[in-house]
Amino acid sequence: MNKRFSLYIPLFLTVVFIAGVGIGNFLGERSLFSRNPQISPSGNKMNTILHLIEKAYVDSVDIAAIIEKSIPGVLENLDPHTSYIPARDMQVVEEEMQGNFSGIGVQFNIMQDTIMIVDVISGGPSATLGIQAGDRIVMVNDSLVAGTGIKNEDVLKLLRGKKGTHVKVSIQRKGFRNILDFDIVRGEIPIYSVDVSYMIDQETGFIKVSRFAETTYAEFTDAMKKLDKQGASRMIIDLRGNPGGYLNAVIRMVNDFLEKGDTILYTQGKAQPKKVFSANSLNAWAGKQIFVLIDEFSASASEIFAGAIQDNDRGIIIGRRSFGKGLVQEQIPFSDGSAVRLTVARYFTPSGRSIQKSYENGNEKYFADLINRMVHGEFEAVDSIHFADSLKYQTRKGRTVYGGGGIMPDIFVPADTSGRSDYFEKLYQKMLISQYAFQYTDQHREELAEMTTAQEIGNYLEKAGVLNSFISYAASRGVPADAEGIRASGHIINTQLKAYIARNMIGDEGFYPIIQQIDKTLLKAIEISRQNLLVENVGK
């Protein structure tokens, strides 16, 4: 009897276990919903799920952390530019848009695992204490940073901080045996959105705008006034690579080129009635010829500027089709310091074109659009770009322009692939040109410091044979000399070397006038500017 009963024990325990699970599930469901009769699959499922997790999940969890991680996934179901900004990232975002941050006032590169100071911002905390370009930062707050594999973002965290706070920086300086210690009080450091402005020739001014921030209009106006005093009757405004920014900044800039009542743009959305932005009576630069440079990385506010100038027949747009970002975001803050940037409307140019390209196939394909454009040859040939007749619009004077995503330039300039070679690609991949430029600057700083213009530095470097010394340097870094590659790419390499060295010494005022020599889009704009074309006849 006992032996036979023992044979059924496993079966009996299995039945009990299954019954227990079933009863447990049943009781669990009954007890949960009997205590929470308001819980129902209908209504807001998201709130219901979070409530269930909080009340009934087997383990304790951080609901706030779950929500924080879930928000980006929810927003991905909307458009590509609606986004969530965590509180930890908000400071960096606001600094870039406001045009300043708190720090010590240096620009640096990490080379050979050492933080090299490339430039010291005039009037900033570091400049006041006598820190110099070429100095090496070896310790921060008595912690070693040289030879530790430190990354750019780590350096920024160490050097930036609240205005008025202290940071101890230990410097190794050429010609000094001992380490130099500096106690730096952090201060406000400007982030400029106008990189450079200079005269190309006696009649043509050039302004490079890299973003649209709170300070952009003031910076741009100062640049225009400076070039106006120097005799510029033609202005080349470079918006290539400019991702956009503040709407107010671009509206004020465009306003100074249009007549009173001219439309700058309009916006419209489901909950946002049509709002038209028109020029007032300023038209400060009425007598200037305008040429605007754009490319596939010009987006948002850059496209508003180019579209307004084009549709009003106020200037000539040169380059390649812009990115195609025409959605209006409104930033809505939360009490914890985070925010959501929610798309609330679309931008339209004066002729009625929507700047925004399609995002119907999802965010991944949307951001892969530039790669597809390149593969299909759009960067090399204007004939590869096709627009449906339904996307045709007319400028004020009857020129045909197209909607459907981005601004198509009046004059197309293909991406420059001339002068490329396997030798150049190897140099580029190893970043040897910029590394050698810094090393050369460091070794010849005293001689270079006597020169104040890009032309002086360029002439000096040409006589010094900087290209030949670089070829030897590259060979010592694993890229042996290649006669065919040097023949094909020598001019580009030589020009880049001179431009980077000039930038190391006198900033972008040195870089851009030299790099201009191999900038095919800018060279085309200079050529077009000298032809005195009537805007209304361009592109017809």
C-alpha cells in the first residue's frame, strides 16, 4: 500500500502545483481588479499599464525611470524632429542656442593622448591669466589627464561649469622645465554663429553663418556693417552646413534685405492657424547684391533664408539642394528641467512651397535620404534630380521653383571630387593633415606670430615648403609617399595645410581666405557675382 502510494506522489504534487498556479492567477486577477475597479483595458492604455506595473508588478521598479526611457520611443511614432531633451542635456542645448556657456575660454584638440590648447579666447578667463595657444593641459584639479585616453566630452565636463566656480589647471609649456599651475575662475564664453567675414575682392564681401542663435542677428549685422564700410556692394552669404536654429534670428536677417510688405514665410498646422511673417520698412541692405550658398546640410532656418531670398527674387542661390527640414517645433518644459520639442506647424516659403521632405517611410529612411541622394548621383549632376509638375511654384517675377523638400538652388554646383586619391584618403582617415598643422604651428609659433593675415602666412608656408616636410611626416606615421597620389592631391593637401596652420595662429580669419582657393562652390559664386546677372533671368 505504502509502496503503491509512493508511486502516485509525483503525479499528486504536479496536480496540486498546476491547481495552485491556476488558483493563484485567478485570485491575483480578482484581487487586483477588485481593489482597483477603475483599471480597464479601455481608455488610456499607457496610463493603465504604468499603473499596473506600479501596483502589481512582482518587483519594485522605478516608474519615473521607465517613463524617462519610454518617452523617446513614443515620440518616434511622430515626425523625425519631435524630440525629448532629458534634463541632463538641457544645459548644453540652451548654451548653443543662447550663444554662450560658462568655461575657461580655450579651444583644444586631443593629440597623442594630450590636451593641446589650440586657441585662447580673447578676454576670457584663460587669456586674462596668460594661458597660451600651444600649452598642454596635463592635470585638472590635481588629477592627471595626459596619457590617460581622455575623450573630448570628458575634457568639456572638467573645464566647463557654473560661472564663478574655480578649476585648477596644470600646464606644460614649451621652454619651461616646471609645470605651471593656474587657478581659473570660470566665466561666460561666447559661442559665435558668424564664423568669419572678410573682403574677397574690392567689391565682394563674404560672411559664413554656422547656426541661427539668439546672438546671430547682431553678429550678422556687425559683419554686414564692417564689409559695407570696406566697400562691399556684393555679399556672398554662406549657409552650407548650417543646421538652422532660432526662427526669430532668420526672420530679422531676411527682413533687412526685403521691402516693406514682402512675405518672408508663413507657418500653419492643425492647431496653429496660418501665420504670415512679412518684412517691415527696414530694408537696410537694399543696394546690395546677394548670393546665398547652400548644400545638403543646410536645414530649417537656413532654408527659410534661402527660400525667402529666392521667392522674392532678391538674390541668387548657389550650391546643391538643401536638407528639407520645414517643421516648426515648440519647446515645452517640464518641472524636472527636461523638455519636449513638439512639432506644431510647417514652414512655407513666400510662394507656398513646403520645405519639408517626406517622412512617410519612417525616421530611419528619412535620415538615410542624403545617402540615397549621393548614391543616385544627385551630388554630381543636376540632371539626376526630378520634380513632379505638381510641385511647381512661381517666384514673384515668374521664375519656376520647386517644392517637395528642400530648396533647389538657382545655380547647381556639384560636389568636388577632383584631386582625390587613395593617398589622400589614407591621410584623411588618420587625420594627419590637421595633426601636422598643429605640430608645425607649435614648432614655428614665434615666426608665425609676426604675421597677421592669411596671405602673409600662406606666402611664408609656400616658401618654407610645408608640403614636402608633411610628406616625410606622413611616411613616418604609416602613409608612405605616393608619387601618383601626390600629383593628384598635392594642391589640396598643400592648401589644407596652410589653411589649418593659419587657423591655429589667427583663427577663421586665416582659414577661410586660404581654403577658398579649393572651394569650388565659393569660386563659382565669385564668378557669378562678377557677371552682374539680373536675378529674374537666372534659371529661366
